[in-house]
Amino acid sequence: MLDPKKLLDDLLGSQIPGTGSTVRDKAGQAVQMAKDNPLAAGALAAVLLGTGTGRQVTGAAIKLGGLAAIGGLAYKAYQNYKNGAEPAQKPPAGEPELLPPPADTAFHPSQAPQGEAEFTLTLVRAMISAAKADGHVDDEERQKIADKLKLAGVGAEAEKFLMEELERPLDLDTLIAGAKTDAQKLELYTASRLTIDPDTRTERGYLDLLAGRLGLPDALVDHVEATVSAAKAQAEA
């Protein structure tokens, strides 16, 4: 049976495939493993998204789990926006540790009206859609990914789900409909921004289009950018 939460954790690199260890536990070893075998160190993100440093995600995903980490980042960006703070131009020194979203807010996984599992799959789909934004996932690339997924041992159901999503045409209407609340819309965008660094016009255009379709104010998007950039900088430090 497909486990959406485990799949999201794997996408965010919280487990090193083939081991029971987190990246935090095996940080030094993971660096060497990445040099020797990128698949072994990058979890599913290395398979689906590439292995560049821009693909790295905050260590909070390891500690909190992927769903709570995405919710925590979205909540933090929203609070900064709501309080009228200016988005940071660079990651502040001594950035406080990311916390999960408070249980009494719409950002907490337990508050998902459609159910936690269903919304988790929506976030996974958002990440895959973002990964496809630059058009690098052609037929040849999909075959390489399929071969690597088998080696990664993610399980037949997860493998089937991921390949079907990779082959599915982009459908923003369905993706956006999966976010039932304003908080979920912000989380969907945050998950997408975590997946890619907009290094190309295509990627930047995709994120801008997504933000527009979700109805997110530009200033709020700027806060997501600042929050995710800070989290990634911490992960790479």
C-alpha cells in the first residue's frame, strides 16, 4: 500500500536509500556517497530532480518529516508577510530553527479538510510538476529514472505512482484544485519552490504562473522565496 507521508519524506531526502539512517546521522558519509554514487545519497530527489546543490532541502525535513517541514516553512513565510516584515535579501545569521506549524492553524497537517494522506499526495504531485517544468524529463530521461527507482528499492506502488506522475501531462487545474484552503495553496507553492531553484526562464515562469493561478500576492511569494532560500542555505552550510 502506498504510504504518502513516507514518499514525501523520501522526496525531501530524509532517508538515505538502502539504510535506516538519516542524512543528519550520516552527513559525512553521505557526502562521500554522493561523490561515489549520487543515487545513494540524494534519496528520490536525486533520481527525480537532479543532484545539484539547488535541490537540497532544509534539514528540518529530516527532523520534522516532510509534511510538517513544508507546513512550517509556509507558516513562517505567512507570519512574516502578515507582520509586515521585509523579505530578507540574504539568509540572516543565526536563523532560528524551523518549527512545525502550530496545531491550531490551518497549516498543521491534521487540519487538512480532505485528509492528511490526500493532501500529501497533492504536494508530491506539485513537486513532480515543478521538476518537469524545465522540460528535461523526456522519454530517455524517464527510462533512466525508472531504472534508478528499481535500484533505489522504493517499492512497486511508489515506483508505479511516480512514473505515472512523470508521464502525466501538466494539469494545473487539477493540481490547484487539490489545495482546499488558503494555507494549502501556500504550502503547494512552497513545496514547488523547494523542489526547484528557478535558474531558467522556464522554471521561473512556471513558479510565477503557479503563484498567479493560486492567487498568491507578490509580497507573500517574496516571503516564501526568502524563507526557502534561507532554509536551503542552512542545509548546504
